Amino acid sequence: MRASKLKKTATILTLLVVLLACNDNKNKPSKKVEQAPAQPNKELVNRTLPTVNIKENDILTSPAIIKVNSQGLWFATEGSLGYVQLLDEQGIEIATGFLSTNENWMTDSPVNFTTKLTFDATKSKTGTLVIHNDPGSGDGDEAGEEISFTIPVTF
């Protein structure tokens, strides 16, 4: 009985921390994000980047489902592949989402990760989708390499 109460209390505290963290992010003003280059840097050209269901200059409407296939040099860390940012034409972040999966991510085979972006782009005609990997935690050799690439989109 006591273990059950402890589990419930721990669950409630965890949810409270998550909700407070999310609420803190909502109160922060939008920040301008430095635009990544339209193409991956030269070191990445010869490596395989993951495939994305959004192609260059596709029209995005809200809500948009972004699907990324973990292949090549991207690997999932604790069930997360990374995150996606949607920037307007001025480089202001208008949406962000974490790439997660319901599949078995502990495999050497590619796995599909998705996120849902809800946004208001009525003031913009174009934007940029930025796909970021999750290099994992740690320092030096313990962490992976931070990688991102961009896809120009229209609204």
C-alpha cells in the first residue's frame, strides 16, 4: 500500500515538474534563431542524412506532421532522434517539436520518428524547417556529433 502511494506521489511530482517547465517556455518571448546553411556543411555532404517527408519548397499547413527516418549517421538516444524547428522568413522560431517513435528504436535498422508542429504563419510566406539530431549526453567522445540541416518551405 505504501509503495503504491510513493509511486503515485512520484508520478504527480514528475508531471508537475514537466508542466512547470513547459509553462516557463510559453512565457519566454520568441527568440530569433540563427539560420543554419541551406545545405549541410561540407563535412556532411558525403554522409547519409536521414530522409524527411517534407521536401524543398513544400507547402506546410498547421498542424504539420514531420516524419524523419533515422538512417546514416543519425542514431536514436533514449528513444529520441532529435528535434525540429520551424522558422519564419525572418528567422523567428514559430514551432518546435521533439522527434519520437512508437517503434523499437534499439536497432541498427532505420526507424521512423515523428513530431507534430502547430503554428501560425499568417505573417510569412516562406520559412525554414531545421532538423537537429540528438547527440546524446556526455563530454568529448561520450557525446555524438551535433548535426543539423535545413529545408526551405512555403506557407
